[in-house]
Amino acid sequence: MAGKSASLLTQTQRSRIRDDFDGLDEEKKRRDQQRIRERIRSGLLDFQLLVDYPDRQFEMALDDLSDDELRTALASNTIVVERLCELNGIDRAELINEVRIQTEDCTDTTTAPTLQQIDLQTTAEIRRQTKAEVEEQFEDNQWDKRASRLGKLAIAFFLPFPLFAYYDAYIGEINIEVINYLEASLGVAFVLCISGWFLITSLQTLKYDIVPVFERFRREPRIFVKRGVRNFLKSPRERIRQGWDDL
């Protein structure tokens, strides 16, 4: 991956590390390790100058790397950063706080807009956010509660009708006018409750299920259709089975 251009390590140093300094006596090994440590220290400090380096320069610097190569390199860099934090006892929360301070100090982000997109979270923040999301997911909102209440009332207003039919068929000794009045009243109440329940659930379905789909289609219709067709054709049997399981 590394070419002949200037880099953190020289070609010789990279070869020595790959070979685990094989074939060197202790004096040369200590000498090379000392030089590598100096380069690591200097390279690490140089990153302070790259915090607000233009995005375009980063793009051109990595333009010839494939996504897999870049992902592997970034993963390796992340591992090194995490190891340095562990070795020096630097708490992750303190590190993230320092990141926030530095990004906030960069007031002019015209050439580096990605600075404004950095959103690191501490373990405590992730835990609180996850807890809030889970509670929000399983906690009914006010409209859910109203819809549930209307549905229960609709069932309650409907239950007397089988009793009226039973009395009318087997007993018969009943005031028809009173029954008709009760049936009409309960029927109106049932229709109002079931209509309210249907209206609320329909609006929720429209807001959370239908509108987002049309919004994605409106923004990128070609990509939306292409992705949908590709996902369906990729594993139609699995998608049908998943849909059946979700019912």
C-alpha cells in the first residue's frame, strides 16, 4: 500500500518491523527501534496541524485507495489510538472532551466542513441515549394511548349487542322502545370510537410509514428504485419469509 513517497516510516523501517528485526544484532535493533519511536512521536504530534486541514486535500491524498484499503487503514489507525490511550491511562471521556474542545476552537470550517460532522459520544452518553431510545420505543405516546382507549371503548359499546339479540330471540318480554334507544345510543358511540381509532392509526401510518418512503423517493428516485429492486432480487425468498414472520 505504501509507495516511495515520504511517510511516517522509511522503507527500511517497514521491512524491519515486518521481519520483527530478524537478523539484526541487539545494538542495531535498539538503534532502529529508537529511530522508529522518534518518528512515531513526531508523526503523532504532526496530526495537531492536520485537525483543520482542508477536506479537499484529504480527498486527493486518499483518492487512489479503494474503499477496502481505506477502511483497513483507518481501522489500524483506530487500534493504534486506542492502544496509546490504554498505555497512557487516558480516559475515553477525557479524550472525547478534548476532541470537542479542539473542534469548537476551529471557528472557520469553510474548507473543512467535516469538522462540524464529528459526533463522538462517551460510554455514559451512549448508555443514556440507548436507554432513552428504548424507553421511547416501548412507551406509548399520547396519541397511542388515545387510540388504545378509543379501541377499548368501541369494544365495550359493542358487547351489549349480542345480549340484546339473545333477549330478543329467547326471552321476548322486553320493552322494544327502550332496547331500540339503547341500541341507537350504543351504536353511535361505537361508530364514533371506532372512527377515532381508525383516524389516529391511519394518520400514524401515513406519517411514519408512507411519507418517509415518498420523501426518500422524491429526493433520489432513481437510487430508491434501483436499491429496492436490487434488495428484493438479491434474496426474495428471505424477504418474503421475513415479511411473513413480521406479521
